[in-house]
Amino acid sequence: MMQRILILLACITLAACTSLEGPFEPDCKAFTGDRIVFENGTFEWHKFTDERRVDEHGNAIDPFPGYPITGSFKVTGKRVQFDAADGTKLDDRYLVEDDNGVFLLTGKENDAVSAGNALPPCVLRLREGKSSN
């Protein structure tokens, strides 16, 4: 009986620990957006755009100063918490999985989906790699 309880506790503990690997990219043809790559307990968050600007001297202006952001993350249930390497706490994101894949939603997007709305267009979707419980 004790062995069964220990096995059950181990299964519950393993189910609570989620590993997350791979890049999340917009699920559409996007000209601006985010790309977040999870690997070995760390993340690298990129922003991109097709817009190019130059200053008065013809030098390219960085459209997203401070990016990419790197750091560690923690998955609790479907919530992903980000801790940037500089100590900054970033906004949480939320994992949603359906027949079409695994998606990473903002808080506002997650609230809408939790209220029964469809996934918004062009959300971040796990491309290659895997998410496992």
C-alpha cells in the first residue's frame, strides 16, 4: 500500500513539472511581432519588424532596443513566468493546447480564450521542439 502511495505521489509531482522546449512564433505571416525560444530552462525573447528606419546620418535605428531579452522561466500549470537576466519580472504568458498545436498567449488573450472565445489570429505557436508534462 505504501509503495502505491509513493508511486502516486511521484506521478503527481511529475505531472506538475512541465518542460518547455522550442521556438514560439506568430501563427501567420507577420511583419512585426515576437519570437520566444525556450531551451534548457532559459528563454530568449526577440522582437522583429520589417520596418527599417534610419537617423539623419543614414544609420539604422534599432526598433527594439534592449532585445533580445534572456533569462529563466518557470511553468506553473499553464502560466509561464519570466525572470529576465537583469532581474526584471516580465509579464506572464499562458500555454494553451488544442488539436492545432501549443500556443503562448498574453494575459488578455488568455482571458478571452478562457471566456469561451476562439484563439485570436496570429498568436504565438510552438514550431519545432516540444512541450511535455
